[in-house]
Amino acid sequence: MRMITKLLYGFVSLCLLLPTSAWAIVDPLKPDTVSFDTIEIAPGQSGVLSLRVLSDDTTFFNGITWRGVGSFCIPLKYQRSILRVDSVNFVGTVAKWDEKFSNPKVDTGFISLAGIFNLAGAENPALYSPDSAEAIAKIYFTLDKKAAKGSYTVELTIDPIQKELYFGSSDGFNSWRPVFIPGKIKVK
């Protein structure tokens, strides 16, 4: 009986240690990143913020190597009293996806960008940019004429439907939260 107890104790200890060591593995690749360019603009002028993604993820499933991001949600907020968002335009790889959208009414202080690379028909390219960030969307805006000098940010928020910022793998089985670098608008 003592031998069985010792074996069970050893087995349970081993089971508890294995996941801990798996969590300690560090991804040697660059972390996926969502970022904006910083722009400088004068009050009353119009501008464009480019949203960029760096992604180098690869998964292996069902005998196939899947590269890149196949879905995403990027919920953003901004100061509506300073910025008026005129429109959002998807560009680059994401412009070729089956589904890409932002909330139907812009200029509310909230923009949620989302996309799915392949729903039906011909294969579309996943978002895979391991060496340099790729622009995926452009946000067109006008700065208020009375905007005070300073720095304003476009930052993360929560989407009421999809919740937080996430990327989904092109094989459809994994999701993760990329690093986020807020957009900065510097008023001259």
C-alpha cells in the first residue's frame, strides 16, 4: 500500500510540474504587434493614421503548416471632442479578405476593426509579416480647430460583442493577444 501511495504521489507531482515547464518556454520569435504611426498635425487639418501589424506565427495542424493571422478584433477609443473620424479603409493583405469591417457608424469615440481571412471560395492570404509591419487599415480624421497643443492617443478599449484585442491563427484553432502600441497625434 505504501508503494502505491508513493507511486501516486510521484505521478501527481510529475503531472503538476510538466505544465509549469511548458508555460516557462519563451517564444524566440518577435511578439506580434499592433501599432500606429505617430503623426504631427495642426488644429483644423485632416490626417491619416495607419494601423500596422507585425505577425510571425506558424502552426502545424492536420499535416499542414499554417502561417499568420487569420482573424482579428482591434477595438479602439479616441477623444471625440478633439478628433472627428471620417472613415476607415482596409488596405494591404486584409483588403483581400472575405470579411473585414469596422463599426457602421464612425465618429462616436469608438472604432472596432475586425476581419476573417477565409469564409468560402478561393483561399485568401493570411496576415503574415515577419520582417516588417504591414499596414492593414487607414483611419481618416479631422482635428478640431480648437484642439490645444499636446499629444492625443488612440488606444485600446473593449468591444461590446467581441470583447478584447485578439489575433486568431489561420488554422482557426488558436487565439492570442498581441502587443499594442497606441496611436499618437501630436498637435502643433
